[in-house]
Amino acid sequence: MGKLTVRALRAVLVVLFAGTVLVQALTMWALATDPEEGAVPLIPLRVITILGMVSGQVALVGVWRLVTMVRRGTVFSRAAFRYVDAVIGAIVAAALLWFAVTALNAPGQRADPGVTVIMGGVGLGILGVALIVLVLRMLLAQAVARDGEAARMQAELDEVI
């Protein structure tokens, strides 16, 4: 992974992290100052928004750490699993929060249930991303195992020579 790629990805991660912090701050401000009005329950939606931003931040930090490990050449180690698992957990949490938003929104969509169906589909798509990352985790596990096997074989070969 080139230095330019790492710098570009880190810049994107910083902007995204700053954006989530801004959304959290504005949502907390609205939670504290703006009264709940109307048919849509705003307080639960605001709390879910804050929690959703936390899940995004966890995923961003996990990706940052993985990029650091790639840059250092240490990604093929057991330590990488901690960060991959954190990213998977954050994505699953985001999907569950999205399903909560869908459930809160559903009563207002009785006349047009298609919106609720589409929102449910988006939640399934988010879970699909978690499954993709899980598959990538399995590939990482295979690579770590092969790397360990190669190191063991190299040690045996060094003994013979």
C-alpha cells in the first residue's frame, strides 16, 4: 500500500470522523433544547442517531488501525482480528439501529408500507456488508495461518541448511 493511498484514506477517515462528531454534537444539542413535536418520536430517533455515529466511529478507528498495520507490514497477525471484529460489530450495531429506526417509522407509513419495506431492505444491505467483512476476516485468518506455516517451514529449512 503506497504512502499516497494511505494518506488519502486517512484524510477520508479524519473527515468522516469529524463529521460524525459534528452530527453527534448537533443531535445532542437538539436533544437538550428542541422539544419533541409532531407524530414522529424525535427523542428515540435522536438517541439512535447518536448511537449510530458511535458505531461509525468505532468502525473508522478499526479501519485506521488496520491501515496502520498494513503500512507497517503487521496486518497478517492475530492482533488484526481485534480490529476486524470491532468493525464487524460496529456494522452489525449500525444495522440493528437502522432496524430500530425502521420500526419507529413504520406506524407513520401505514398508508404506504413500501417505505418500511425499502428501509428494511437497507437494513439487510447493512447486514450484508457485515457478512462481506466477515468473509474478509476468514481470508485474513487463512493468510495468517499460511504466514505462520511459511515461517515454520522456513525455520526448518534454515536448520537443514
